[in-house]
Amino acid sequence: MCTIKYAIAVLMIAASIAGCTSTGKTSEWIQLFDGKTMNGWKALDRKGNIDTNADIKVVGGIIEIRATSNVWVLNEKKFKDFELVVEALMPEPPYNSGIGFRCTEGSRQLGYQCEIAGQKSGSIYAIGSGWVWPTDDKTGMDAYFKRAGNCYKEGEWNTFKIRCEGSRIQTWVNGKQTVDTIHDVFTEGSVAIQHHGKGDAYKFRKIQIRAL
């Protein structure tokens, strides 16, 4: 009987330790945008130089970006494995935006981009090399639209979630999963938000991340 009780106690302790270990792998949420300033962010043009032409303001807890050419607003912190949540509101079409992740600086910014572009929102593009998912053909696009459906809402705030763990990349738009794929070109880098030079103000808020 003592042997059985001892075995049960050992199992309970092991389970407790395992639970604590699992919980410890995920960090607390970090607010990349403080809701008041652009501290920790910088605007870069397509050549990786500081962009002084973009109009970037914080209004009522919201980042508003206006630009006539492609600009990336890059955060200074770098992450490898993480969950990222961003809320975005686009103007009336045409517009072309995205949420960059695992981005690096240089003569040209590289990294991944979660598209914000109508019904293609939530798809993944590798900056500088092309589409990750869906593939750039009718079969890939049809499969993507079937999976994503009408999860993206024009003219409304949309919530994007991006999860990267190793080579696995997943995205959700308003709670609907749009991508679950494997790609390992970019493994670590910064978060960025984009204005491609089309349309009026692109708006972002509640940008938060936690390391895995």
C-alpha cells in the first residue's frame, strides 16, 4: 500500500512540475505600442533609409499612417517565436498594407508579411521573394479563399493574430484561421506595419506580442 501511495505522490509531483514548465514557456504580453507615442518605432523607405516623408501620428490611442510611397514602420524589439496580435482599420479601397514579422533591416527590408488587402488579408508574403501561402496560382488562391471565407471586414477594425514557432507560421483574421504552413527562410526579427502609398490613413492599435 505504501508503495502505491508513493508512486501516486511521485506522479502528482511530476505532473505539477510539467504544468509549471509548460506555463513558463510563454511570456507575458508586451505592448509594442504604448498608445501615446511612437517610441521604439522608426519609419523606413523601400531602400532601408529613414523615411522623413511619411505622415505618422498618434491620435486617440491609434497609429495613423499616411504616405505616397511604400513605407515600413519598424519596431526596435526582435523576436524569434511568438504570438502577435494587431488591430487594423483600412481606408476605402484601393489600399495595400501588411503586418511585417521577423523583419530585418538593410538595403532592403526582408521578412514575412501578413497581408492586409481585402479578401487576401491574412495570407503570407515573403518580402523580397514572393508568396508563401497561398501559392501564386489559381489552385492556391482558390484554396485560400475557400478557407478564409469572408473573415475580413471592409471598413471595420479587423483583428490579426500571427503565431510563429520554429518554421511553423499560422495566421488568424477575426478568429478565423487563414494560414497554417511551414517556411524557414526568416527565423528572427522585428514587427512592422506598412503603408504602400495607396489610399488615405492606415490605422493600427493594440499591438501586443508575447514570446513563446
